Amino acid sequence: MPQLSLPCPHCRTELVGFTPRGSVLVKPGRPQALIFLQCESCGYGVIAVVQYSHPTEVSAWMMDQAQIPGQILKVFPETVELKCPSDVPSPVADAYLSGLDNLGRKNGANAAAIMFRRCIEMATKTIPDAPKSGNLKERIDKLPADLATPAMKDWAHHIRLDANEATHEVEEFSEEDAKKLQVFTEMFLTYAFTLPAMLKRAKGEVSQEWADSSLVPAKLQILSRPVFISFRHNKIPARL
């Protein structure tokens, strides 16, 4: 039975054998076919769009009578690049991406939960003005009030406690629970790093705009002009 070696978008195995399960033409007269392939690791499927040079090329490959089915143009679904929220420090982002990488892999839920906990661990040591000593529970409780809301602290404690179970309990951590931890972790990172950085950049842009001496007089001049607001038949002068 022929196979294609492709990255799997489902179990995220970098290169795994895919076995063909069927094919159809994209459209009569167009030298393209859809090949339905099944991952030998996780069992889920993808569809490869193949351009062939001869109408029998795909069927010959599926019968193991040709080395390749043609030129592979696309594979659906595509493998999604793992991303971390922006402006997150490297050690924190590395732990988060490692958790994402394990999430969805076979028997990867426990490892994902542990890495999401490590992500919170590294975050509490990286957040400015946050205490660097004590255990994780103490550091979460002492996060600056102007940055960490009570809800954020609850998220962090939820990740800490659930990941402890993934580490120490005999029962396997579920994929569903690991995905919940991923959502909580992403929200925590967004509020702890991404939004403050966005606000800081926005303030910097506004400050720079008003600091430009060529713009300030013009703005003040515009604001000092009288403006007439029209209400049907009467015009009422108003100063903005």
C-alpha cells in the first residue's frame, strides 16, 4: 500500500505516513484530483490537492504502480503555526508554546498541563514589581493589584492546582481539561503582558504627537475658534 509522508495537522507529528483511502477529480477537464489520506498515527484524515500529468497517474499510484501521484499543491486542513500572545517574555512564551505543542498529541495532555503551569510560574517571576520569592501560590497572591485582577489570580490558581493533579495523580489528565488550562493561560498572558504593552505604545504615540511643536499651535488654534451649531432656523455660537 503506497503512503505519503506529511506533517499531521491533528496529532502534529512532524512527518508521518498517510495512507490513501480514495480519490476524486476536482473538475472534468482540469488535471487535478483530491486524494483522501488517513494518518497512521492518530487516524484522522486530510485531503491533498494533486496536479497530475496523465489521467491515470493518481490511480496508478494508489495501486502501487507509480512512485508519486503527481505534484501536491495543497493539503487541507493546513498545519497551524503555534502562536503565543504578543509581548510575552521569551521564557514564558517558550513554556506556553511547549504546552500548545503537547496539546493534541497522543498522551500529551499531562505534559501540556505541566507546561502551562510552568508558564504561570515563569510569568510571576517576570512581571515587574511582582515578588520573586516564595512558592507559586504566594507569588500569585502577591501579584500587583494594578495589574492582576482577582479573576486573573483565580485563573492562575486554577492552572496551578489542576496542573498539580496532572503531575501527581495516577489518573490521566484529559484533553478537554488541558484545553481549558490553555485558554486560562492565554487569557492570563494577554492581561499580564499584551494589553499593558499595547497601552504603553498607545500612550507613547499620543505623547509624541502632542510633543511635536509644529502640531500643538495648530490644534490649539482650531479648538479656540467659535463653532456655530445649527438647529433648523437658529444658529447658536458655542466655544469648544
